[in-house]
Amino acid sequence: MSTDYQKILERIYKEIQLELKKGKVADYIPALAKVKKEQFAMSLTLKDGTSYSVGCSDKKFSIQSISKVFTFAQALNIYSKDMYKRVGVEPSGNPFNSLVQLEYENGIPRNPFINAGALVVTDMLVSHYKDNYKALEKILNFIRDISSNLEIDFDAEVAKSEMEHGYRNLALANLMKSFNNFDNRVDDVVLTYFKQCAVTMSTNELSRAMLFLAFGGKDPINNKEFITASQSKRVNAVMLTCGHYDASGEFAYHVGLPAKSGVGGGIVAVIPNIMSIAVFAPALNKYGNSHAGTLALEKFTTYTGLSIF
Amino acid sequence: MSTDYQKILERIYKEIQLELKKGKVADYIPALAKVKKEQFAMSLTLKDGTSYSVGCSDKKFSIQSISKVFTFAQALNIYSKDMYKRVGVEPSGNPFNSLVQLEYENGIPRNPFINAGALVVTDMLVSHYKDNYKALEKILNFIRDISSNLEIDFDAEVAKSEMEHGYRNLALANLMKSFNNFDNRVDDVVLTYFKQCAVTMSTNELSRAMLFLAFGGKDPINNKEFITASQSKRVNAVMLTCGHYDASGEFAYHVGLPAKSGVGGGIVAVIPNIMSIAVFAPALNKYGNSHAGTLALEKFTTYTGLSIF
Amino acid sequence: MSTDYQKILERIYKEIQLELKKGKVADYIPALAKVKKEQFAMSLTLKDGTSYSVGCSDKKFSIQSISKVFTFAQALNIYSKDMYKRVGVEPSGNPFNSLVQLEYENGIPRNPFINAGALVVTDMLVSHYKDNYKALEKILNFIRDISSNLEIDFDAEVAKSEMEHGYRNLALANLMKSFNNFDNRVDDVVLTYFKQCAVTMSTNELSRAMLFLAFGGKDPINNKEFITASQSKRVNAVMLTCGHYDASGEFAYHVGLPAKSGVGGGIVAVIPNIMSIAVFAPALNKYGNSHAGTLALEKFTTYTGLSIF
Amino acid sequence: MSTDYQKILERIYKEIQLELKKGKVADYIPALAKVKKEQFAMSLTLKDGTSYSVGCSDKKFSIQSISKVFTFAQALNIYSKDMYKRVGVEPSGNPFNSLVQLEYENGIPRNPFINAGALVVTDMLVSHYKDNYKALEKILNFIRDISSNLEIDFDAEVAKSEMEHGYRNLALANLMKSFNNFDNRVDDVVLTYFKQCAVTMSTNELSRAMLFLAFGGKDPINNKEFITASQSKRVNAVMLTCGHYDASGEFAYHVGLPAKSGVGGGIVAVIPNIMSIAVFAPALNKYGNSHAGTLALEKFTTYTGLSIF
């Protein structure tokens, strides 16, 4: 097993080329459909800030569901155990986008990484900050803080386009509201949610942003503590069991790292106490996770021998 | 078996008194929750217009889901076989208010008498009349026509109250919109739907209004044909298989008549070629159908020996 | 509308020819798979015993699920209201062969015409007659009685073949047993059930056998009362709401008669107080009901104007 | 954080006493129902074989579903990637014992730790060893090998009692057979499965048996390799995502270790590269996992600071 990370990233970059043709770029909104398929980037950041990367690692893309990790961490720090009254931490095991389960389970989403759960988390942040504009600002500021990067922002066109096609999310939010698990105006929260999903970041930025989750909630470079060590372990646990929708078990089985994917083609992962990783390859497999990104991470754990198991 | 209908109605009226205490008045909106429990009315109308009644048969109440029969008949007459592209005619067999099934079946509601189906029917009427205000007027006019009664109208307070608690219907409509089975703005259609449900009628008026369905789509008194004989049979068939939500089989089994209930406590029924019937008793059984109303109709078919089977 | 039944049958026979090519013969067991596709027969029997028929109306075929009507009538007569403790009368609304629903609803089948329900009915008959051999004899004797035909028997090869492929029925029975809704040994009851399904009859025989259900439970020719008038209406009600699996609503909508189909290609129907009907055409539609048989019955109600609605 | 394991175990033992009264001993078979509630044992084994324990750590109990870890490891070693044709590695997310999901997903169980999945694994072992007696012997020998203990055996009374109440497992197996995902006779495999579940072991024995999974598939004491390092990681990954039925997410969240529970009150866990652990406390929480055992493991990871995240 090797720890020459740059060499390993380059080997993966070479091996992954043919895989970039496979899968399908998300096409449910025009702004995502136009993303070029054959792109790849991978970045990792170590405790001391040293980082390695290959491919278009400065290219920004839509982080989409990766944002759910950030808002969950932020809300967990605010609400602590009160979170669990409104959202669970159990894999959903459900390929049907969870409307079914949400109904059977009285409007309490299975976990914060399915859409229903993430909407509740955003609703909780809107409640806490008492206003949806303020809540969005605080969400963006949290992401800027963990990234040590004030430039991070969302793509207004993507957010607008999401809203125009967001009927299923509106259905989820209204269903939760009918079960009294939604405090604020449905439209306000859903729009805030779409803006948070529309944040654009590069793999270099994402890998930096995830560093605090690899090191017990505290940024090892500037020593800022964003969440407690216990909360950090729990965010990682939820990433492992629920981070890849209905392919979370497969991902844990083949990759063996806490990680979260986004429909924009990104995946972030952590190797506790060692490093944070981000990968980007926009073509998705049938579960909605980056095809080549998943493979790249599997190769990475194989070549380095690193894994949590 | 007797055909002295007045005597039979009076017998039922007497026998039903104790049953009026059982069940629960709908309480999901204040305007319905305040309805007095121990009320009862039953009316029937024969081919020549002769009618019989007992109880508070001039007392108006909220017809709620009974309105679905009228809008379905109206839309069937407009769209004919094109109806089935957007809504089925199959019992749902589902106690869970059908969000589950709607998702599995790609946004096509099982039948026009579950909420999702009725929302699609109203959406079709809004599309046909090109405007939600016009559509509502046409719906009201259709009900006035079949009732031969220009005074029929909806209760604005009930409609407003429904809208304030209508998150589940908004969820259903948004879910159908995500499957491209909803043409107009969700809020516009849902509000039109709540207004149609808020129409108030007495059992005398409802029994008169249903007469055309007992006589092949044509009002036997004034000879107006509202729908074709074939369409009339089909509306009756859907009432029989789907008229009482997840207790439709029970109702067919015990009463044996095409009928439709509403959460306001009303039930309408037809005995083809003989008569139309309406009953009112606001306390509901666990399926959301009038408890005493169902029993009254069962007694009626037992005492008269009338049944379609 | 005409009542020259022979003429109507011949018209249908002619018109249906092209439809016989459509659909697919049941092929889950070899004994059924070898049935020739392009066969058709239709028979009807009036109150006085007069009967009309076209096609191969003396050709025996496997009645399969039509047998469920006979065992349900037989058990209802024995158990009366105690039936409902073990099986409901509600349409299942479920295309998935009901294992799902059976689990959610604690082992109580929705109705006696889905497989789970019919297995419970046979289990009840085995309990009542205290032995599976005796129960089978009583089932056969009941069918012989209502048919006025001592020759009726089952096809042992079909029954054996069913048993060899009957894992899903064994799953259903074991699941019910785990919920304490199955009294006898699973294998014994399932085998009895497969034998009852393997009874062979012609449309002439079936139409004669169904006559008692068209006339309030009493055979109008020999005046034998097999079940009460009230029970007869109820069997008809269940045929209407549940007789065609997940296409029962469609069938009620298009044909408008209480009827029951079998996977062998038969359908039986009654027009209360007028006649009983049987049709045979082995190729099935996607719901497992005879394609041409359904159409033939729809034509019959259209041409005669007869319907219960 | 401390590594004085004996002291930590004793602290946990003291703190857990009151918790032993909570929950309910499994009572679906008499042989388990008679187990005394207030028992507790906890054992851990380090790389060099050093072990620590508290409570009745030599008391044998029924390992039940813990056996699924052993048969899965054994079958994975035989079948390698061919496993996945017959069983997945995805959390089921389903509180309903998975009959529902098994039907929707065509007889392929979600993972090897739900009953359906474990039955398929045993079926695969019966196929491989060509006989159910031989398969059982090989299963027992595998457990004896990893435990370095030839005395380990199953409790025939428990196995017999399971078979007499095993209708749901028979339903699962028959359902899978109907989908062609079951090769051998249902009764043979189910009986073999019940015998494997009826193996009795103490926490000292279980902690020793799990050591190979803490050290990459190889027993660090005698250097026997039972499975490959990659297979070992994968067994651990499945324990983490699926080891506690529908509370696997909760367990990962609160305890943070790959672990598997059994309805007999045992839980086994590993801390990769450090140790294996076994705990016993027979009263179960509502998910069917040992109540005090789960808490004891949570305390252990808190007091030691050990976790995979």
C-alpha cells in the first residue's frame, strides 16, 4: 500500500478516463443538463493543509445534495438532540424518493440526506434565524467558514430553474406540513433549499470544506471548532449509512468511507483523522450518484489500503 | 317487502335515533367541527318527481366529496374517453389517502372519487373552461341545473378554512404536477376544488339532483339530458366500486347500491330506474362515511327489498 | 335493444373472431400452456332453464378462480357473519398479488377472490368438514348440486402441476399461518385448493351452475335453495367489486355485471332476476382476465341494454 | 480517554444494572421466553489474545442472528462476487420484516442480515455442500474454527421450537422460491437455518470468534486466514449498515462500530485493527436488539474514545 497520494491520484485519473463516457448527466433542469460529460477532478487535503489534486480541480460545479451535509452539521450544532424529534438517522431503503415512507411514518423523514429530511433541516434553520433570507445568509456563511473562503456563492439561474421544476419537493414539504412537521411557509423554505443546493464549488474547495469532519469537528489548520467531536462522528455515521440514497450500502461495501454525493456529479468523503477528499465527474449511475466518482473513490481506498473497516 | 316509502322512512328515522350518538363529526376544520351531531334527514325522489322525506330534510349541509360525482359527470360529458388518460376507474384499496399509490402509479389517480382523482377532474374542467373562475361558475351551474334550483351556492367560510388546512391536497396536486398530470396552477385548482366541496345542499335538494343518474343521464321530470345513458351507467359503476373510499366493498356488500358519501355527513344513492336517495347524519365512522347514514341505507334496501344485485 | 339472445350471441361470436388472436394463454403450468388460443364459447341460461350458446360450449376447460365463487358461497352458508373475522369484502386495489397488503393487514385477506382469501375460505371448509379429503368431496358435491350434474370433476394432472409451481400460494398460506389466520396444515389446504381450481367445466355447465346466484340463491328450475337471498346478493356484490382482481373497477365500468374470471379463460356473470352467463376464450389480458371474454360480455350488455346500473 | 479495559468494563457493568430491567426477552418460542431477564456479560479480545470480561461471560446463550455473520463470511469466501446475484448489501429500511420489499424486488433480499437474506445464504451453502446435513456440519465447523473451540454446538430444543413457529420464514423461503431465488427444498434449508441460529455461545466465545473480522479476515493468534482482507472489510461494512435491522442507522450513529445483534440478547462488534467485543443482555428494545447491550457498547465507545468515525 502506498501513501504517495499524487501518484495514486494520477493513476486513478488515467484509469478512469474510459469510465467518464458511462452514465448520464442530470437532465431534469436545463442548467444541469448542459454540463459537459467528460470532466473529472479529484482533490484531497491532509491535516496540515497539504493538498493533492488531478483534473479540473478548480472548476466549480453545482454541489447540490452535498449541501445537505453542511446544513445538517450546522443545524445539529444548534439543535443538538432536539433534531431527532423532526428527522431520523436511519437509511430509507427506498428507491421511491421517500414520499411513500414519509406518509407511513407520519411526516418524519428517515434521515437528513433524503430530500424530505434536508427540507426539514432547512426549515429548522429558517425557524432558528427567524427569516428565510437571514437563514440563507447563515448557511452560505457556514460554508464559507468551513472552506476558509469568502467567495463561495450560489448560482441563481440553477436555483430558479430548480424552483420551476420543483413540484416533487413542494409535494414533500406540503405533506410534512400536513403532519405538522414543517414550521415555515412551504415556498420560502423550498426556495431557500434550492439556493443552498445551487452553491457552486470546486473539488479543491470541497475537500478543504470537509476537513473539519475528518478531524472531529475542528478545522486542524486554523483550529476553529465548528461542531463537537461527538457531532462530527455522528455526521460521518449518517454519511456512511445514508450518504448515497438507495446505494448507501453498496457504497459502504465497495468504498468503505463516510461520503455524500450530489446530483451535480460531486462526491465528498472523509478518512477520519487522516484526510478529506472530493471528486467530480458529472455522469451519474442509475442511483443518481457520480459513476466515475464512485469508482475513483473505490480505487483510492484499494490503492492506499485506507478504509474505516 | 313494502313500497310505502313514507312509512319505511319513518321506521328508519325511529330506529336510527340511538345510532346518531355514535361516530365522530369531521373536525379537521372549525367550520365542520361545529356541526351538531344528532341530526338526521333522508329524502327520496321518484321518476315522476314525487318525493318523500324525514328529519331535517331542508337543512343545508356541506356536500364535500358528493361534489365529486357532479364534476366527474360533467367532465365525462366533455372529455368522454379522454378522461381515462388522466384518471382511472379502479378502487384504490388503500387506507392511506393514496399518496403512496399515486407515486407508484406515476401520478395517475386510481379513480375520480379519491382526492387526487377529483383534483385532476377539477383541473380538467379548469383547462376546458380556460379559467378557474369560469370553471367554478360552470360547476355551480351544472349542480343548479341537475337540481333545478338556481339558489345552490357554496359556503365561502368553509372553503377558506379548507384552504388553510389543505396541505395534503396541495401535496397530492404537486405530486401529480411532478408527473405532468396537472395542467393549471396548483393553488388555483385546489382553491376551486375546495369551493366545489363547500357547496351546501339539503337532502331534498341532493335527492332531486341525483335523479338524472337514476334515469340514464336524463332528468325524467323535465327531460333534460345531462349525460348519455352509457355515461350515466358508468358514473353509477364508479360510485359502486369507489364511492366510499376504502369501505366501498363493505358498502356494496351491505347496502348494494351505487352511492357516494361526503365528510359533511351526506350520502347520495340511486336505485337505477326507480329512485334517487339522499341521507344526512354528520357523525362519521372510521372510514369517514356517515355512520347512521350508511345504516339507514342498509335498512332501506332491506325493508324495500330493492338492490341492484 | 334486443332480446333475441341467440342472434345476439351469434353476432358477438362473429365480431369477436379477430380478438381471439390477442392476449396470452396462461403459461405458468404446462397443462394450461398447451390450451389452444383461438377457442370461444358463450352460454346463457334463463329462469325457466332455456339456454342459448355459441362456439365450443360443451368443451370443458379449467375453471380455476371461478371455483372461488362456489367455495365462498358454500362457506358463507356455513359460517354466515363469522366469515368476516377471517376474510374481508373489500377490493384489494393491489397489482402485486397481495402479499404486501396481507402483511400490512395482519394476515386478513382483503376479499375471498384474491388467492389469499380463497385459501382461507378453503381452510375454513377443511376445518368445518374436519378433513381435507372430505372437504374436497363436499366442494365437488356443492358444484355438482348447483350444476345439477353429477359428472363434474377435477383434472388431477392440472392440480399436480399447480402444486409443483405453487410456491407463491405456499408463501401466502404460511404468512397467514404466522398471523394465526390459518387453521390446518398448509400443504393439505393448498393441495385441496389446487384441486378445486382444477375442476373442469364447459360454458354450458358453468352458466347452469351460476343460475342460483341470478335468482336469490335458489335454483329456479328445481327450487333447491343453496344459500339465502341475502347471501346471494352479497356474493354478487363481491363479484362486482372484486371479481376481476385489479381490473374489477374497469370491468364494472365497461360491462356492469357481477362476474368472476378464471385464468383458464372462463368468465361467469349474472344479470339478477334475468339470467346467468358463461364465456370462454383462453387468451388473457394483462390483468389475467380473458381478453375476448371480457369484450364479449361488454358487447352483450351493450346489445341487450341489460346492466345492473 | 482510557485504555484500562477491565476498569471500563467494570464501570459499564455497574452503570448498566438499572437498565437490565428495561425491555422484553424474546418470547416467540418457549425456549427463549424462559431466559432470565437480568443477566449481563461483556467480553473483549485483543490482537494478542488478551481478553477482558465482566458478568456471566461463560454463560452460553442462543446466538440467533449473530450466526448470519458467520454464514455470510463463509459463503462470501466460497462464492465471492457471485453472492450478489442472489442477495444485496443494502439496508432494507423496512420495519415490516421485509416480505413487502422482497416482493417488490423480485425475490432478491436486500442484505444477508435480514431473514430472507440469511435464508438465501444458507440455501447457497446447502447447494455448495450438496446436502443439508453436510452444510450444517460445515457451518458448525466454521464457527468452531474461528472460535478455536471444538465444543461449540446448537441447542436442538430451540431449533425444534423455532421450526414449530417458523411460518413467516417458510413464507419468505417459498416467496423466494416462486422467484427462482431458492435452490433446495424449502423445509430442508429452513431447518438448517434454525439449527445455525440455535448455536449457543458465551460472550467469551463470541468475542474470540469475531477476532478474525477485527484483523482483516485472519486470526491474529494462530494466523489462520478464514477470508481475505477485502472480504473482511466488506463483512464489517454490511454489519455497520445492516447489522441492527431497522435500527442500524441509530446504532451506527450512537455506537459507531460494525456490529450484529441476535434476538437471544447478544451483540458482537469489532473495532478494526484493535479488538473484537461481545455483549449479552437478553431484554430487547422495540427493534429486537438487546437494550442494555446497545447501551453498554455506546458507553464503551464513549469511555474509550474508540470509533471508526
